[in-house]
Amino acid sequence: MASKKLGTDFHGTFSYLDDVPFKIGDKFKTPAKVGLPIGFSLPDCLQVVREMQVTPLNFSVSQVPNMPSCPQAYLELQALSLSERQCVETVVNMGYSYDCVLRAMKKKGENIEQILDYLFAHGQLCEKGFDPLLVEEALEMHQCSEEKMMEFLQLMSKFKEMGFELKDIKEVLLLHNNDQDNALEDLMARAGAS
């Protein structure tokens, strides 16, 4: 059995076992507990957003450094009230484009949480490869059910690839509650009638 020995060198006191070929000085040992200071906590993200909504921002559109690149978005931004512009700026400062934020705001109003939820869902579905226009349709029609939204997007994409018109596809899917067979039958009948 190895016995514990103490020694010192220019690094300070150390302990080692007879059969261990290396020594660790006390000043090189890591503390047993490493953590954040007592009372430290990260801010609640939603609380920060709420505070941003409540805190009046003093800026005019001419002071905004990062203006929209699209002239249409610039005109839309000019037409907004001060509170609407503040809402847009808050979300744009989180990394979203003016165009996307303005579209989301038209659908969700000035509620920043709802705008962010919409933008996040839109981004996730577009990343899965769905057409952004179809994603907007799906979010509008099936905002409460992710399952229905995915089913709707898959059927919209499939029927679009078959050459059917988007407005007809949307109409029959809504009419037949995403039933693929009935929707396809209806689309075929409409195509045959025209």
C-alpha cells in the first residue's frame, strides 16, 4: 500500500503517493465547487421584451440606421404609427428583416410575442424546404395545429407539383379538411370543367 507523503518545492506544498510518478502542487488544484455568485440570475427574456414594449423609444424614422432595402417596405414603415414603428424596430433589432417583420405584423398586430412566434414558425417550415408563400397560407389557416399545418403544406406542395392552381388547391383542401383523395378528385373535376 502506498503511503501519503508531503513535500514542498518552489510551487508550494504538495502531497503524493510513493508509487505515483508525478506531483501536483496545492496552488494548481481546482476548487471543489465552481459556480455563479450567490444571487446571480439571468434575466427573463420575455420580461426584457415586455420592458422594451413599455419603454418609450425616442427616435424618428430618419434616425434609424438600418432602413429596409425594398422601397415598398420603406413606404410601409413610413405609414406606421410611432408605437408600430417601435414594435418593428424591436423585432428588427433581434435580427429579422423589415420585410418579414412587416408581413408578420400585418397578420399578428403589435404583439411582439405573437410576431416572434409567427416568424419562428415561418422560418422553421421554410428550413424544412416548404415554399414561403405556402408556409404563409398554412400559418394563416392552421395556426393552432402543427399536424394540420404540416399535412396542408405537404398536400399543397404535392398538388402544386401536379400543376394545379394555388387558389384552387387551398380552396379544396379547406373544403375537404385536408383529405387528399377528395381534394384531388375535386381538383380533377375543376380541371376537367375548365
